[in-house]
Amino acid sequence: MLHRMALRVLPSLSLAVTEETVRKQKRIVMLVPGLIAFVVYRLVKHLVPIADPLVLLTVSSLVAMVTSVLAYRVGRSASWAVIVQQDGARLLSWLAGWIGAVYGIQLSLLVLTLLWIMNYDYLLHPDGPAMMAIIISCTAVARDAFEIGHVRKLSVLGRPFLTFPDGAQFRLLVQRRAWQLGPWVMVGLAMGAMASLPGAVIADVQGAALAQLLSVTVLGGGLALCAYFGGLYPSVSWVRILRQTAPGELLKYWWWPGMAFASTYYLVTMGLLLFVAGQPTITLGSAAVMGALVTAMMVLYGYYLGNRRHVEDEQAPQLSSGMLRCPFVMGILGKPVGAAGAAGELVFGKTETKG
């Protein structure tokens, strides 16, 4: 789901996909696939054993794959011949495979796990959760694929984007700065494993899972925030930046994407354990491993987002506060750090919240 965070956190991408005309078209793009997904579910439930988790995830994945490609074409506003020629098989394969199949499965597991925590178990009552899993994943995939297609269209038309949300820059960052990221990852692993402890004192299965979820959410979001500042201001102590930042602005980023995606990834890993691996409960050891993986991932993603924001500020200093029209994201304009190494002054702009 790194693409989702990039599309909202990085100003250049967020501005491109939140323009009024784009938002209006996006609503239609989300509505139509959702209705089609409902019809598909009504048909498929009579043809295959939808109560089997693997069957459900397969159906959801296939629906999401088709949706991603079609929604991308709408955002791309070009014929298939032009898309294949200009975008290439690699990008389209990534779109169908990652944004479609993998992302669709993740979202379906997210829905199933949320309902499980609320004592609405898909394994006991398959119809409702299965329908929601297919429809919700389909609409979310349509939204993101459309936005990616729109960004690609603008790029082809000559509008530069320093970051494309395909994860290529993230992989490059991990390869080049492994020595810098190592300490962050180790802290994330340790803190994430400790986040499983609150569930040990709760006997109820769902209650213990909820306690672990809340713990991972808070810790994962906080670590992602710290790592974000580490990537955004590489020459300044992130602790100093943290102290200089207004609490309200910290809360915005801590909540989204920090806590929002920490909880999302933890729910997905829980879903893998419950519905794919077929484990009846979540043991303390499993919770520790899942928490460690999720918080370490959030640290990496937070640092990456900060790094790409730093690149945008360095290479595109003409960006104004209007570029910060990013929903749920703090508006921070960083002034360059002086040659003497003094901390950069933070200037906060108001963020216009739009969907």
C-alpha cells in the first residue's frame, strides 16, 4: 500500500489527483466497479464455494485485476494501443499484479479481519463478509488505479514527477542507504515485538487481538512519524525537529498515514494467519512476529516518504503552500538547512481537506 501513501503524502502527486475535475471523475470510477462487483458476487456465490477463504480471495483478486486495468485506462485517457506502446508491459504487469491482485487480496483480508474482531466471523457467516470483501477491495483498487493512470497521463504530457508510485525509488533507497535504515529497522522490530504484550493479559481472543492491534497502531504510527522526519531532514536531528513541530501537526501525520496504515498492515497480517494459514487463534508469539514486521515496515515507509519529500523540496523549491492540498497530511514547508548545519526552520501552512 506504499503507492497509496505516496499519492497522498507527496505534494506533487497529491495535487495532481485531488484536482476538482479529477475527484468528480474518480467518484464515478469507484461507483461503477462497486456495482459490477456486487453483481459478480451474486453470480459467483452460486458457482463456487465462496465460504472457502482461498476461493474468496481468488475471486476478489481476479475482480481487482480486471478493475485495476480498466480504471487505469480511464485515468490514462488513451487507447490500449497507445498505452501498451508508451507504458510498456512492465508497468502494466505491475499494475495488474500488484495494484490489482495483491492489493485486492490485502483489502479483502483487511475487511474479513475487521469483521472477525467485531465478532462477525466470515467462517461462520460467509455471505455478508464475502460480499463486503469483494466490493470494498474492488472500489479501492479502482480509485488507486485511476489515480495512477492520471499521474501517468500527466507525465506523458510533459508534467514532471520526481516520484512515480510504483515503488522503484523505495527499492533504490533501501539498496543505497541500508546502513542508515538498519538502526531504524532494528528499533521497529524490537518495539513491534513488544507491542504484542498487552494482549497477553486478556483472555478473550478478539479482545486480545484488539489490544495488540491498538498497541501496534500507536507504536507503528509513532515510529513512522519519527522516521519521516529522519528522511525529510537528513542533516538535522529528527528529535530536534520533533520538538519544534506543533503538536497538532504531529498528530495529523501520526494519524494518517502513520497509525492508519500501521493498523491496516497489522489487520492484513492477522487475516493471513486466520484465513489463509487457517489458525484458529493468534498466539503471543505470532502477534510478536506480526507486530515486529509491521512496525519495521512502517519505519521504512516513513523514512522513504520523508526522503522523497526532501527530494521534492530540494529539486522543486518553487512549490508553494498550495501544493500541500493533501487530505489528512500535515502541511510542512521546510526551509533548506544552512551550510553551518543549523536546524531548518519549520513553517506550517494550513491544509485544505478534500477527498
